[in-house]
Amino acid sequence: MCSTKREIPIFFATDDNYAPFLAVAINSMLDNASKEYFYKIFVLTTDLDEKLKNQILIEKTENSSIEFVSLKDELDKMSEIFHLRDYYSKETYYRFFIAKLFPQYDKILYLDCDIIVLGDVSKLYNTDISDKYVAAAPEEVMAVVNTFGEYVEKTLDIQRDKYFNAGILLINAKKFRENNIEQQFVDLSKEYVFALTQDQDYLNVICKNNIKYLDLGWNKTSFENPAFTDELKIIHYKIHHKPWHYTGIKYEEHFWKYAEKTKFSDILKQMLSSYSDEEKKRDEIMYQKMLDLAIKDSNDPNNYKNSMDRLNSK
């Protein structure tokens, strides 16, 4: 059946902890995707539990496939360059290596696990990025939280409305290979540590001026944003705005609608009911640490922007 349909390659990256959210994301995506395409889903991981794999495979439909790809050996070779903090795992860096590891594709779609897809991803995939490195939506958090907006301007030398979120990313794999984006990342990571949003910061610096901006509807957070008027196509549950930890989260009804359809429904409900006051307090502390880190890096005389300014003034 797939041979008669155009193939759309879609990549996710997960570990055991995010497997339940991956299943929900895939369920929602395939439920709303055009049936005129075949969705070839690759799940990038290191050592994903076999039971979890089988529970995710249940989400496969007639016009999709799900394949698990271990990048353990590749990542182990480069483990010294990964800058990890808090809930970040090395899986978050996988998107840098997809183009090289999958040379059969000139364009690929990368999606985070903590999303619900309400729109048709084939429309997103068919976006023309022939002259750009990536297509992505502006990072809403930088727009609504001034401290983070100042961080990208003072640390990365990127205007806050031009800083994109890398959780929903249409990648021009052909241009990634031609311009050796993977090596650019390796080189840059050896020179500068971007500690706030890590891989996303590196992508924004490397892809600057080579970005096609999507409307925010393709990557809407649950943050309140009166300026948002686009059609809601992808919801991204970021930072502590997670319906599996808190009630009253904006757009939570969409998450639970699709969670109910997966084998992880009971586990996710248990996550919500058992999330303790201590864990919620930890979230508050983590968020404050992020704000403090943004302020610290913004004022660091040796941050990326200030270092580049000195270099360019010579």
C-alpha cells in the first residue's frame, strides 16, 4: 500500500521516560494526517525497553510504519561534547545527525514527543524550504517571558522574534549535508557552552538567516498569549506546562483525548495523580534556575555575542 503513496519521513527521539508521550504524539499525528501519504516514522533512541517499543508499535496504521533506530554507538563517540542540564538528555541532540545518518532523504520532519498534533503534518512537510536550512515557528516563550527574550538577544545575538523552537523542525537535509551542519555544531560546542536551551541555541546560531518561519499554530505552547490568532495545529507542552503533572493546563483536553487511545493511558493518569507537592516545588526551583541562568549568561562578558563582537571589531 505504501508503494503507491508519497513517503513522508518523520523523526522522533526518546528514552524510556518519554515513551508514553511519544505514543500519544504519534496517535494524534496519524489521526489528523492526510491519508494520501505514507508516514515513515523513525524513533531515534539509545536503549529503549522492548516492552515500551511494543506498546508504541500499536500506534502504527495502514499508511504508516514505525522503526526504532539506535544511535548509541554514534552518540558514545561524541559523548564528551554534550552539555546536559536538568531534564535534558543526550537524545535531544539527535536532530543534528539525522541528515548524515539518513542520506536517502533530502527533507525530513523532526518532532518532539511532548506534543499533540491537531493539523495535517503533510501540509507542514510540503512547505518549500529549498533555499533554507530549516522551517520552524518562533519560540513563544522568548516572546512572552522578557528575561528569556533578553537572553537570546544579549547572548546569542538573535532578535527574540527570530529565535525558533527546534521541537517542531522541518529540516533541509540536503543543505545540512552540503554545509556540514553536524560538524559546525561539533566545532561550536567545543568553543561555547549554551547552557539554557542547549541544542536549540546551537541550531539557532548555526541556522541564523537560513530559516523559514512557520506560523505559531504549528508550535503553540500552553502559555497564555493574547497575540495568538493562528489556527491551532500543534500543541507543545513545555517547561512545567504539562497536563500529565498539573491540572488546569491550557489545551489539556487535547492531550487527554489522545492519551485515552493509547496503552499508556493508565500510566499517564497515575503520573498526574501521584505528582507530589515536592515535585511541584522542584519545578518552581528549576524554572527560577532557568531565569537566573538566562540573566547570568546575558551579563557574561565572555558569552557568545560579546566574544563575537570583540572578534569582529579587530
